[in-house]
Amino acid sequence: MRLTLNEVGALPPSIVDILGQNQGYVILVNGKPGVGKTMLAQEIARTFPNTFMIVTSSENTANYKQALTETHPEWDRYHVAVPFWRSDLGDDMSQLSLSEQLSTLTGKTVQLDGYDIIVIDSWTDFLAPYELAKRSELEHVLTETARREGKRLVLISDCSDDNQCSPGTLRAADGVVTLNRLREEQRVYRRIIIEKMRGVPIEQDEFLFTLHGGRFTYIPWYQHRYPAITVEREPISDPSRDMLSTGSRSLDRVLGGGFQKGALNLVELESITAPYLETLYIPFLSNQLQLGRPVIIVLPEGWSSERFVHGLSHFVDRKTIDECVVFFGRQALGRIGNVRPISDDPSKTLQEIRYEANQLARRFDKEVTEFFALDALENKFGPVKTTGMVAEITASLPETETATIMVLGRQQTISSSSLPHSVHIVVREICGVIGIYGISPKTGFLALRPRLAGGFLDYDLLPVL
């Protein structure tokens, strides 16, 4: 059983596959408190109605009841709440059924007929009242009985660097899954790692996940591809007189409307490669061209105009591109006549860009949109002269309604802090997923999730919370 990734709520495919099989299996889910283990357990219960929950605290019980009332209206049938203080276990339990063992351990009647998945949250609290020797016995007895009866046993454990999991549980578990809450660039993201999955090939062992919307949602690796059938969509109008759309409604919302006119909009990319560039420029430039706006483009290093147009022409008529776009590039190659080489003199280059922009503005009677890749300018003129060029361009923008978008590679010598930007977003990879975060305006990590069903290279941005 594989899940289609919905708006919220999805488990990694390998976990779904294991829990959906008719064989005994033990999965240990560990991580520090607060990383999302309980929400992972809740997602298991939503995905598999044949799940029985053993919950070890009143707080946990209330959380489960609130989260699962919609999918499990008869909640009392699906769980038992376990008190901390319990009666003595008595003698050997190895000959008992799993239902009898859990009834003995919880002091309550546990009927597992019709339930193939048993989740214990938390395993740490479940074992806490017992001495070390008894804990080892319980680890062995419960896991062996679950396998013998063909049950899938999911143990939610509060392991961390300071409180290591029991070696016995680690050995007994067929699968070990670790959840982490990490911090980079003063922003938080969450990661799930499949440490082992006995007898099952693991195609992907690390995922980004989010708790956005109160649900556990894994986010698959980003795959850069076009829709099976591409179409020209209706353009997105400017949200206001001072702003224009990025071509993505999701990114527009993040930026409070879109890119700013009369100001420098800086996009910092982890890599000047197709997945990063095309995901950004195809929605943006196709929208501008469909609105009838001419465009000046300084090509990225190593990109010809033909390479740049290849992605864009899936969604915009090639004739429109030839008429409305003028390219500048160090590798000024191509069959079309709207390609200009970059001069050896930075001042002359600026003059030529302004001349072509004025010509386009007169011809179409509209402000020109500028899209500059700074790596080509830096490689041509060096970081100091390129920074000076950017400053000169930016200083002239407030007198216009021109939207200038500059793309900066994170490996370049030029630092984003040396550029006078009004909008600054960063595009980078996190756990195989393209993520975006805003520096101005400031945002948390947002995972880019392609949305190709409409025939366009579009995407949603999912908060990584």
C-alpha cells in the first residue's frame, strides 16, 4: 500500500509497506521529546484502522482522543490508558497470548482480535516501573509474541543522546526509526531517518517531514520534471501597483504579494542548475511574458539562450519569447537574433542593457522586467566591479516601476549582505527537498512541493514546522 501525498498527513512509503504486510514485525521509533513521535503514531492510526493504542499518560490520552475522534469515533474500543503504578507481574508470561500479556501489564482488559498493529506510546514510560532485569524480560517476551502472532508492534521511545535506548530493544526491533528536530540559519526543520528495516530494501532512508496542520507529513525527494501535458495558463495579475507576481501564488503569499517594483529583489540559490533555476524562472518569466511585458535576461554562466528558452518554451509561445526577450551572456550563442555578448567594460555593458531595455519599453509601451544572473557578471568583471554595477542599477530603480530580480549563487564570492536588496529569499536543498526561506521578509523553512496536475510547472510551499 502506497500513499498519495495529500495536503497534510502521510507516512514514508517503506513504513506503510511494512505495516501493511501480514507478518509479525517490531518497529522502534525513537527521538527526543517534542520531535513529533506521537503525531507519527497518530498518523499510523489514521492510515490503518486496525491499530490498537496503548497510551501511558493522561496527557497523551487526551491528545490522541482529540486527534483521532474523527477517524475513530468509538475511541474507547481502540485504546487502553496505562497507569504508572501497576501490580506485580507474577511468573513467566511467555506462554500467554499478546492480549493476555498486555492485559496483565496494563491491569485492564486488552482484546486484540481484529487489530494487527499495536502502538505503545510511550515504550519508555511503559517499562519505567520495572527493574532492569524485568525490563529485559518484557522486551524479549512482547516482541517474540508479537512476531509469533503476526502482529506489527510499534514502540514509541524517548531516546536521545543523553538517554540511550535499551540495547535489548534495539536488538529486538526489526526496524529502527529516528526523528530529529534540527536548527539551521536560525530556522527549524524536522528529519526522519530509517536506521534499519530488517528484510526490506530501503530506497530512501532519510526524509524531511513537517507537523504543519497538526498532522505528520513526510515530504519526498524533489524530482525536477515537466508535466506530461504542458499548457499556457491564465497569467497572474500584479497584486498591487508596487508589486508583481512571482508566477506562484504560494510564493506570492509568502512575500506578501510578490516581488517589489522599483527595487532589487535578490534570490540566493544553492546551485545555478536547472532544478533551482527553472523552478524559479519558468513560473515568473512565463507570467511576465503572458502579461505582455518585455524582459531583459543576463544568462547564467554556461547557459546559452537556447538552453534557457528550452524550459520556458514549454509554457510560452516561442514567437513571443523571440520578440519580447533580449539576452546578454558570456557564452552568447544561439540561432535567435536577440542575443547580445557582454562587453569587456562594465560601464559599456550597463549602457547596452539600458539601451535594449529602452527599446523594448518603447516597442511594447510597458515597463521592462529584468532578470540577471550575477555569476556571469562576477566571472566577467570580478566581485568588486560587479557589486558596483548592482549598486548603480539599484540606485536608479526607485524612479521607475521596473522589477529587477537578481540571482546569486551561494558559492559566489559576492555576499548577499553587500547587495542593497529589498526582498531576499534563499533557495536550498534540505534532506533531498528544495526548500525556500525568506530573509526579507523573514520566514521559516518552506518545502517546495511540485503541483503539475494543471499542466504547468507550479508548486506549493509547505511550512516545515
